[in-house]
Amino acid sequence: MFDTFAGKVTRSAGSPIAFTMALITVVVWAISGPLFGFSEVWQLVINTGTTIVTFLMVFLIQQSQNKDSEAVHLKLNELIASHSKASNRLICIEDLDEKELKKLTEFYRRLGDLAENDAPVSETHSLSQAQTMTDTKRDLRKEASGKQGAEHPA
């Protein structure tokens, strides 16, 4: 229930309507300054209001970011697991400690340096190569589904 609530609030908070409402609130507060003689109470109203909203939004935004982060990790894990040449050791690397992550970063930095010598980034993949990869993946899926059907007759 909290997850649904947090998602709706964070999406709403990032909308133009929410920004406009916040802007109007600040403008009304600023215009009302002379009416209240720019008193400490007048300042306290905006300070307290913004502090409360900020405090609550931190938790809601963190919940949404945690969920989004987990989803991205799962998608990346799926991509790694589905590619025959990818190292499955990279699945769930977010659980490694800082020292292990630095070693992997250095490894991939060196790998990137080697790739830099091959060709510019704009030339690393062509559309025909991408189409060939797509066709190969589709054929492999068809082949795998055919084998599953043979193993489990209806």
C-alpha cells in the first residue's frame, strides 16, 4: 500500500501542476509579507511548511528510487544472464564491497581502453550487425521453444 502511495506522490510531485502550486504558494507568502510586517511568525510559516514537506518527501522519493533501482538491477541481470558470452559473475555485483567494485571498474576501464583502439564509438555497431543479432536471438528462441515442446509433449 505504501509502495503504491509513494509512487503516485512522487510522480505527482514532479509534475508541472505541483511546481505551479508550490510557486503560487511562495508568491502568495511573499506578497503577504507586508500584511504581516515581515514578522518572525510570517517567516516561520514558510520555513515550517517547507521543512515538513521536504522531510516527508525524502522518504517517499527514497522508496520510489529503491524500487526503480531494484528494477534496473533485475533488467541488467536478465541481460547478462541471457547473453551467452557475458560473465554471470556480474549478476548482483551491487552486493560486492567497495574494494571488489573498484577492481571490476579498473578491469572494465582497461577493457574500454583496448576497445578505444578498435574504432570510434559511432562505428562500433552497424545497423546490419544489429539486425543480424536480432535475427540470431529470434532463431535461438524458436529453437529453444521447439526443444521444450519436444521434451514436454502435450
